[in-house]
Amino acid sequence: MEHLGAPRRGIIFILSAPSGAGKTTISREALKAIGGLEASVSLTTRRPRSGEVEGFDYSFVSEEEFIRRREAGELAEWACVFEASYGTPRAALERAVAEGRDILLDIDIQGAHQIKEKYPRDAVTIFVLPPSFAELEGRLRKRGTEDERAIAKRLKRAREEARAYPDYDYLIINDSLKDSLTRLNSVVEAERLRVRRLREDFAAWMN
């Protein structure tokens, strides 16, 4: 018979969390630890932080370039967070889903809501919370990248964002990286086995 490609569509796994909860660390380690999971590289207008690599952590663009891509319909989602813009390129995301490849997005709550609305069949949302807000504050201070005013602003926003967890499919309390990766892997494996993700031509694919 003619080869029909992957038996299912790709899955868009979305990690969201208040700033400092550890989702970026989880995301980076998940891409190394969980087979078949690929990164989605977001656009951002903010400046690179220490250790961030162009094209790997983010694609760093000017505000003008970001607006151009947004207005051209090239972004699957976008949001403005702490005076910087972030967005997910649409073409690469949709190509991965069509080809049966699973993509991991590390994006904020606004972006997650947009992706879930646009791709309800393909998106799986996962919210990450720290064990406590005292732990979250400690992590933000440990970064050493912001002053007291900025930290206070992030903590206030974090408490507001934490209320969004009931809107997500899964919740991970990030008490340790190892345990969080185990929980995320369980979510990924379970979602890959869902019958509703099979292609409509799966019966023919089996023959």
C-alpha cells in the first residue's frame, strides 16, 4: 500500500508557569530526556540573558520585525510580558503537527490560551507551580538579574498568574527537577496513546 506517514498528528505540549517556577529549566531538560520531543523556538523583542543562545533559546528580533511578522499572520500566538513581546512562529508549528512530530512550547498564559483556542485538537496544556511562593521568591532573588522593584512586580504577577492553573489540562508542582521530568514524561506518554489523536486514515494505514 502507499505509505501514509505517521499514524497520528503531532502534539503541541505547552508549559506555562509564573516567572521563577522553573518551567524553562524543565523544558530544556525535557528536550534531552524525553524522546521524540522537539523545541519550538519563540521570537522575542527582549535582550538575551546571560547564557541564552540565538536560535536555540529564542530568536531575538527588533520590535519592528516582530510587528511585521505578527501583522503578516506569521505567529500562532503572541503576547506582551514585562514590556517585551513574545510569539510562536506558525508555519513551523503547523508543519510539525501535520508530520506527526511532537513540539514543546515554553510560553506564558496568554499564549497558551491562544494556542489552545486555535489548535484544540492538538494542544495539551501543563501548568507548573513552585512548592511555595517563598521558594519562588528565593529563586527570583538567586537569579541576580533584577532589582527589588522588579522582583516585587514579578511576585505580584506570579500570584495573579497562579490562579490560571484550573484552566490547564495538567498541573506539575516543581519540588524537584527529577520528579517534574518524571511527571511530564508520564503526561507525554499518555497523550501519545490517545485514540482520538489517530489519523482518520489509520485503518488504511494498518493494512
